[in-house]
Amino acid sequence: MSQKILAIGNDHAGVAYKDAIVEHLIQNSYLVENFGTDSADSVDYPNFAHAVANNVELGISDFGILICGSGNGVCMTANKHQAVRAALCWSAELATLARAHNDANILCIPARFVDLDVAIAMVDAFLETNFEGGRHQNRVDKISCQ
């Protein structure tokens, strides 16, 4: 089995979460490409969300993780990309369902609304869950505007 590659991005609200998640992923043998800021100075989240979404859309990374204060901005931005299905989650159960039922390929984390342990549990659930296909495939096929 080949090593999974993840793209991660964040704005100023997600620096600490990104650092902890990257460390967790590396400890679990994932390759991680960092597209986020490493500074608490205010930045524009779309710059980082587009970078991660492009990487996932082109198939360079298997999955993406985006982190901002509410998770909404990065999720909205990523979902502008046709091959992206970004899911805003605030629990491991939602992350599991996003993968299993929606074939989500980017997990969006609201850093100001979940604690770090929950964020890491969401990452694990997201990455350990396979898409169920079946009845869900027809629905996923209807998501894209193409």
C-alpha cells in the first residue's frame, strides 16, 4: 500500500491546530504538504484554500485538510473547485459520514469552535473511513456542475 499524501492549509486562526495535526500525521506515516501560513498575522484564507483544493483536484494529494476560525470560509472556497467535495465538520461522526456518504476529499476544521483533541479525532476518522459507494454514488455524481 502506498503512502497517503495530504495537503494542509490554514489561515492565522489555524496555525496551532495545523502544527499539531501535521505532527500527528507525520507520526502516523502520512506525507504532508503544508500550504498554510505559519504566522498569527492576519492573512486571506482563500489563498490557502485554493492552494489545497488545486492540489487535491489535480490528484497530487489524496486528501486535504483546511483550517480557519469558523471553517466556513475555507470550505466555501474549496468547494468552488469542480473535483473537490469539502466538508465542514465539528465531530468525528460528521467526518466519518462526510467520507462514507459524500466521498468528501477535503476536511474543513473550525479551529475556534472545536478543541484540538476533537480536531485530531476528526482527522483520524476522515482518513480511516472509505466511501461506501452504492446508493451514495448516484448522489455524489450529481454534486458537480459539469
